[in-house]
Amino acid sequence: MNSDGENRDTELSFPDLPRLEFDQLLGQLVERAQEVMATQGRLRGLLRANQALLAGLDLRPLLQRLTASAGELVGARYAALGILDGHGGLAEFLHSGMPAETVAAIGPLPRGKGLLGALIDDPHPIRLDQVTGHVGSVGFPPGHPPMQSFLGVPIRIRDEVFGNLYFTDSRNGRFSADDEELAVALAATAAVVINNARHYEISRRRGDWLAASAEVTRDMLTTGTPAAPLETIAEHAYRLADADLVAVLLPTETDRGFLSVATAIGSPATGAAAEDLIGSRSGLEESLCAHVFTTGEPLRLADAGDRLGLPPTVLAGAIDVGPVLVAPLTGSEQTRGVLTVARLPGRPPFQAEDLQMATAFANQASVALELAESRLERERVTLLHERDRIAADLHDHIIQRLFAAGLALQGATARMGDHPVAPRVAGVIDELDDTIAQIRTTIFAIQRTAAAGPQGVRARILDLVTESATTLGFTPALRFTGPIDTVADAGGVIDDLTAVLRESLSNVARHARASRVDVDLIVEPGDATTAARLTVKVCDNGVGIGDITRSSGTANLRHRAEQRGGTCTLGPNEPSGTCLTWCVPI
């Protein structure tokens, strides 16, 4: 029996050796098959990611799809795309996989320091099992989720590194060499697609800028006045450049400075200074705009705080902005003004293509402005003779007849004695005198030409009021009363007068939202006991005084009046608006 048992045990043990080898071979085959299937699945994932990249040419959606597809492809919990700014940092940082509330808790997005900066400085793939194991790792900000493994690959467009793909926290515990190869392959495909999308984006935007140039030219030649098209220039630049603040500044002829004539403001973050920008002034040496105006060369800064020795402010007034473009409005013979386009601090900087397109747009707008002004000049020349004829008819016929009617009424009043009608007739005589004064002001205004140049107080006031129409959008009504041209500029009173009137009209343009402004300049002759007085009244039909939070402008006007022994008052106008009265002895 033992013998049989031994034979039986021997017979059962012989077949196990070949079966074990077969099982091992079969296990290896299954393992290889699984590897092939996994590789095939990853290749299909790469194909799906490539197809996602080819779904459209709009750059922003393309970059979002790239970030999400890349993270899914390599099995990363978090994926991100950093776009380089050309100055050793990141202009934008797109991410996938992190909840919005976590992003809000972290705060500002990365700018390319630490481990992210290492890939920027040396654009070659980096693969780590532990993020903290790299010499460039600087830790995470408060609220940031913990991250272990890391993979980063650059996206090269020819010899240019467009950006980097970042992956953290592999779902398999660590990123493998296969993950790195897949990420590199996807980055190569992404580079081609991004390059095509960038060219498409540039072509589309260039077409938009050209369409805007055509619209501005059409507006210039249709409206016949530069004011409204300048606002159109600012609005187009604001929309096409994705800006937060745009301003068009023109030089002034009287005080060698800049006047902000049109703005487009899209964010309250620019503050009260931006609200007051319209109608504000700055000197030729006080801003980047002055630098561009003087040199005629456009300027692009990634951050307005980095001015490279240039003047200290971007615009009139200290406005906190980040990326900025400043382009000259270059005409056929000279620079006519400056177009300033700015974004808030922290926003992506403008690219070289943005500067090229904004400069071309500004130049085209300047040409359109010259065409409109040339047409207006031809119309003015055509109307000169007609104006002379109207002025002569008013003086030789209308005024003389009104004067004769007034004399006749004065004679009749003298014969009436104490008749009850006499005061009413006297009132009619006063109205006739006032009408004659207004007609004489009108005659003087229409006889003046642009080439005549300032001659006396009346001419200077007319020039100033005409200039204010650019910021107001309409020409104020002007009336002279009394012997204006006999006022001597004793102690600089005429300079004070023009400064007061300029500041008053600028305040109306910035705050009143008025559709009408009346300017009265009155000279009251003195006698043996009373000094002559000079009074200027500026009344509008705007929103009224309201809550006064800053009064530096009106305080200056009051100070000028008090220095000369006069007064300056600011009160309501009827039925709406504000009325400023500035009166000094002369």
C-alpha cells in the first residue's frame, strides 16, 4: 500500500512543472495584453485631446480646452496652462480641476515664481515625485490644496516658448515616463494649433480695427465736427483693445498743455480721478502722453509703474493703471494728439500686435480728422463773404432802425409826463438797448476769422468759449455788456478772467451734464465814488450743485476774486442747473 501510495504521489507530481510554466507564460501574456490595451487607450486619449484642440480657432476657448484635455490625458488631478509675458513671468494662468471657492481662497494667481519659474528659465520637461523635492519649490500660499507629484512641459512655437503645461497630483501616485511623452506630444500639437489660432486672431482683430477706422472716417466726414468722432475713437479703442480706460488728448494752443477731450471708462476701479479726466489738462512735460506727443513714437509698457526714466504720470492726474499703450495721432505734417489705452493693474499686458494695430488706427483717425477739418475750413472760407454781408446789413440797417425806434420812444416818453404807460415804454426802450448790445456782440463774432489772432479782451473770450465747445459738445451762448474792449489788463486781471472762465466751463463739462451754457461778461463803469466792476456769469441747465466733495477748483476761483477785493458765488440756476458769478473791481 505504501508502495502504491508512493507510486500514486509520484504520478501526481510530474505534470505540475509544465503547468506552472504555462501559467507563468499565460500571466505574462495577459500582462503584455493589458499594457498594449493601456497604451492603446492612452493613444486614443491623445487622439481625443488633439481632436479637442482642432475643434475651433478662437484662441481663448482653445486654451481652455487644452488645459482640460491635457489634465485628463496624463491622469492629473490638477492641470494648468501658464502663458508667458516675455519678461520672465506669466501673463495669464488658466487652470482646471480646482473648485472656484478654492481659487478664491488662494487669492492672486501665480506669476511664474518658484517651481513654475524654473520651467520658464529652463524650458525643458520637469517630472517630480514630490513637489517639495525641487530646489525651486517655495511652498504653497494659505488655502492652497496639498500637491505631491509634478509634471511640467513647455509649449514651443518654433523658437519661441509660448507657455508651459503644468500637472500635479497624478491619479496613479506618480507621473511616469509615458505620461511625460504624452504631455510632450500634446504640447507639440498644441503649439501648431495655437500658432494658427494666434494668426487667425490677429487677422480677425486687424479686420476689426480696419472696420473701426472706416467707421471713424465716415463719421468725421458725415458730422463735420471733430468732437463726436473723437468719442467714437475712444469707444472703438476701448472695445477692440479690451481696455479699462481710454483717453484721447489734444494739445492746447494757449498754454502749451494737453486737454482730455474724449474718454471711455469701463470699470469703477479707475476711481474718481478717471471720472474727472474729461476736460482735464496736463503740461507737456508731465506724462507719458507728452513723451509720445513730442517724439512721435508709440509706446508699450507691461506695467505703467515701470517707466524707464520717463515722466512720472500716465495721464493728467495720477490714475493707477497697469499695462498701457500710448499711440500718437500722426497727421500729414505733425502729431495732432495722443491716444492712450490702459488696463488695470494685474491684467495681461498688451502684445506687440496690439501696439501696431492701435498705432495704425490712431494714424488713420488723425487723417480722418484732418479731412474733416479741411472740409470745415473750406466751408468757413465759403461763408466769409456771406458773414460780412450779414454783419454789414445788421449794422447799417437793423441797428440803425432799432436805434431810431428807441430815440422816437424816448421822445414820446418825455412828452407823456406822468402818464401810466410811461414806465412800460421806458421798459421797451431798455429792451431795445439790450437787443442792440447783443446784435453788436453778434456782429463782432461773425466778423472775426480764425486768422485774425487774439486782439483785446473780447477776442480772447471768444477764442476761449469757442475752444470749450470741444469738451462741452456744443458752443456756449455768449453776451457782452458794457465797454469790454476798454478794460486794461492792470495787474493781470484779464489773465484771471480767462482762467476763471476756463475753469468754470471745464467744471460744467466734467460735472454738470448740461445741454446749454450762458456766459455773460459785464463791465459796469464807475464814477467818482464807485470803482468800475468786471463780472463774469456762467450759468448752465445741468444737474445742479449736488453734494460737493471736492472744491479745489471753486476755491481757486474764490481766492482769485478775494485777492482783488471781489467776490465769487456759486448758486442754483432757474429752473435747473448752476450759476457761478465772479465779480472784481477794476
